[in-house]
Amino acid sequence: MDTTTSSNGTIMIVDDTPGNLALLSDTLSEAGYRVLVATDGLAAIEQIGYLKPDIILMDVIMPGIDGFETCRRLKSDLTTTSIPVLFMTGLNELDNLLRGFDEGGLDYIVKPIRPPEVLARIEVHLALARDRQRAENALNQSPFCALAVDHDGSITWLTPAARAMLADFIQNAPINVGGHLPKPLLEWFKNGRQNADGLADEYRTHSGFSIRMAACQNVGEYLLLLKKCSGEWNLESLKDALGLTFREAEILMWISRGKTNKEVGLILESSHRTVNKHLEHIYEKLGVTTRAAAVAMVLQRTGAY
């Protein structure tokens, strides 16, 4: 959202009634907001393509496309879907408000307009929107990104970073709220729900990121945390962290990449028998008994892929 153009933010008013436009524009300007004005839905959508407001006050009945259709189009566009929309409606139009909520509206204001009420509702929804934006920005800057899914694996919420990461995993597959997880992840998710604790083991993809399931406060909803795995192994850090020699760290790295003992020996210019002996020492130091367990421990601790 663009919050740099005014100290309090930018508000768009979409209304074809001159009196309402004048009253709202004066009220918001005096409160320190920058005001954008459109007299119909198409004009509003065109303006938003150049400058996105922080919140929209939308009249329901307008010439051309009405407020509901305008809201639906905004919510179907990924670049505008997060803009809060507050409908303005007369008392005789209240029965239509359920449709407004279905189209993505967050709240409504009953005409005739009362300036103190308008300002109070705008302040509340702007605060909520900014808190959400801060949370999404924090997630986008962290090693993790996230999405939420319901019991059937339908996406109920996701960050832009999560959408981009999943798009890399499944080419040409739309990743949107309301859609299902990509098929391989959907199978993993459904199998994981059947575990005793209701949480799946970590899933690692071929494109270099991992997914784990976390508990969610909302009943029937699950939080999935995605993390980009490092493409490089820091062998010095690995050997120090796990008490390995540099050669043992090298062997673990090549094994994690699917190399056989013989192939590792050729790469490191050693015999496969020597690699076997190193592996025995690695198992003893890590307290594991198999190659897979050794690699899993390293991946879990380092995030290397």
C-alpha cells in the first residue's frame, strides 16, 4: 500500500453523488488524508492502476458497473486484492450488504454520511491493514514464508512470498486463496493429518525448499511454513558444529546429493573402502546407524540442501 503520499494515508471515494463527494472529501482532507475521487467503478479501477489507495469508500449504486462488481474486480486482481473496501449504502439497501461481504467488502457505512463515524471506521480498518502489512513484510524478510490451509488442503491465506515459492515448485499452476495445494504437497498434507499428532514430517522439494506443518489457533486450519534451503554447504561450519573432520563433512555432502560410496571415492580420489570407514566414524559421532539418518540430521541442523 502507498502510505508515503500523506501523513495519514490515501483514501479513495467512489460515488456519483456530488454532495457525498464534497462532504467526504472535505472531512478526510481536514483529517490529514490524501483524497482520490472517482464517480464510477471503471474510473476507480483505472485510477488505482496508477496509484493504490490505502482504503476505498465505495458507493453501492452507481452508473455502469455498481459497487459490488467494482469490488469483485479489485479483489480478483492480486495487485489490488489487499485494499480494504468499505461500502456506503442507504438504509433501504441494507438487504444487499450480504452480497457486498461476499464480494470482499470489509464493512459498510449507512447514509446519510456522518463524518465522525466515517473517520472512526477508516482509522480502525487502516490500523488493521497496516498491522497485516507489517506482518507480511516481516515474513517476506525472514527465512520463512507461510500459508494456511483448511482440512481439505484448500488455501485460506498466503503471503506473496509463499505464492512465488510455490509457483517455482509447480510451473504454470495458479496458486491462489481458494485453490488447493499443488498435488504432491496435497498428498503429503493429507497423509500428515493422519499422524497421531496431526502434523506431517518435513517435506523437501526438488526445487530447494522445505515445508513443515505447524499448529494453528483456528480450528480446522493448518499453518504451513516454507523455507528456502541453502544450495551450498559450509563445510567448515558443519565439521565444527558436529565434531567431524573436513573429509567427513565432504563425504556427507556428496552422500546427500545421491552419490554412492564408490562415486564419492572417485570424486575425492579415494577408495570406496576408505569412504565406508569414514561413514562408520560419522555414524558413531552423530549417534545414527544409516546414511539417510546422518543426512537428515545435517539437513535439519544446517538447512543445507
